[in-house]
Amino acid sequence: MITLTKMKYFCDVIDSGSFTQAGKINHVSQTSITQQIHEIEKELGHTLIDRRVTPVKANKVGQIFYLEAKKVLSQYDIFENNIKQYIDHQSLKLTIGYTSLTDLRELEKNYDQTGLSEYRYRKSRCRLGCRGTKE
């Protein structure tokens, strides 16, 4: 199976022009990078890299693989960021400490740009939690 990790290794080899440098980028050995690239080539039934030149370069099939892998990796980054943003927004919580309702009303009146009144009167994924002493 061609995994995201294998695609990244391949792209790093092409971007750096070196199996050794790709290993350093990914904190793995050059041997590990070479093995992963061989697995991709075996699965596709075709070589992807011209190893006779330095720096190494993608052959015709490798160029296509590289462009498509870059798209997949970019799309995965977008996917991952969207999920993380959704999770982060789900857990937003605003807590305001106050000693009396008068303090809260003053905060709302003087700092309307905080959106406090907006959160009070509309449904939101954000929770507004207020805790204070009894008057």
C-alpha cells in the first residue's frame, strides 16, 4: 500500500535530490527511505527515480507520481487542519469571574465589543460560563 508517509519520503527525495538528505529531513535512515521508495516502485511496477544522476531526479512516471503525491499531501494537510479547527472551536469556553450582577452588566455595557450580549441571546457552539457570588 502506498501510504502518506511513503509519498512524503518520495517527495522529500525529489525535493532534496538525495536519499540521505530525505532521511535527515524525516529523522530516519537513508536505508529506510530507499526501502520505502522501492516498495512504491514495486507496487506500481515501474521505477520512479533516475538513480544514475546526482542529484537524483524523478523520471517521467516519477514526475507524475510526484505531482499527484504533492496534491494528496496538500489535501491531507487541509483536511487535518480543518478537523483540528473544528475540534478547537468545539471546546471554546469563555469564563468571566464577577462578584455581582452589577459587575456583569457593567462589563457588558462598557465592553460590548466582547460580544457578551451576542452570546447571551443567540445559539452558539461556544459556551458562556459565568460564575460569581450571590448578591
